[in-house]
Amino acid sequence: MAWPRDPIEAYKFNQVTSASGPELILMAYDAAVTACGRRDLLQTTRALNVLRGAVDPDQGPLGIQLIAIYQYCADLARQRKYDEAGKVLRELRETWAAAAKVYAIQSV
């Protein structure tokens, strides 16, 4: 992909390309929560697809449960229950952020 000419797009591009794995997951959660707030089914679905794609179902029950939760949120969004989906995603995002912080401290 070529470097974007628009300064805002260039900033976003740089933010994504320089992010760590946990930061990318947090960005996907942020996108999903924002899309729920805007009641944007397409963007909510795209963000949930990114989150689902980041899960390795072969890693055990947790991966399978996360995929099921993301599917549940997608179902809620399709039913126009964006507030419910957003609440679940915000809670997951907070948990992920806390885990990423602990991991960053332990990996130093």
C-alpha cells in the first residue's frame, strides 16, 4: 500500500503499521465499540471479523468462547441491539487492555 497523501490517513496508517499485536486488538475493539455507538452494522461487522480472525480456535476453550462471544455481538448488531453489543465489547476491551498491560510489564 502506498503512503496516504491525506495527513489524517497518513497518521492512521502509521499508527496501524507501527502497532504491536495487543495494540492492534485494542484498535479493533475500539472500532467495534465506536461502530456500535454509531449504529453502523457494516463497520461493526468488519471490526468483529478482525477480532474473530485474530483468535486461534485450536488454542482451546478460551478461543472457542471468544469466537462465540463475537458471533453473539454480531447477532445483536444485526438485531439492532447495538447498546448490548457495545457493552459486551467494552468489557472485553477493558479486560484485554488490562491483560496487555500485565504482559507488557512482564516482558520487560
